[in-house]
Amino acid sequence: MALKIIDTCINCDACPAECPNDAIAMGSMIYEIDPARCTECVGHYDEPQCVTVCPVECIVKDPAHEESQEELQAKFERLQAA
């Protein structure tokens, strides 16, 4: 399942640099996560790095983009091949 940033984001700039898939970018008001690029760090780390650095805990699982570990791994592999 991809992650999303909720409106409690304070735009601290901590998360974009931590994302190995370049899935986090500034949106119109707060940072946003591109679900097509988010693998929850599968293939890179044991846990999502954006979640570990977020000081306000505003990064949550996005129920609109449910994916299994296998699907996240496949997405990681596609992104790496591109």
C-alpha cells in the first residue's frame, strides 16, 4: 500500500530527501506522495524512511492504494529497471 501525507504536515522538508524513489514532492499546500513511485521503501530499507523522519507523524498508509508486499517489490523492480 502506498503512503500518503495528511494535512497535519508542517512542510518541514525532512521527507523528500529520504525517499529513495523520489516519490515525494511539494503539492499545492503540503508535500504529496506519488503512489506510482511509493514502495514504502521495499527493496531499499526495512521501513519507510519518510515515516521515520517525520516529526509530526503525518505520513500514513493510503487505503486508496492497497498493495501487497509482492506488488510493492514488483513496483520497486520496475522502478529500478527504468
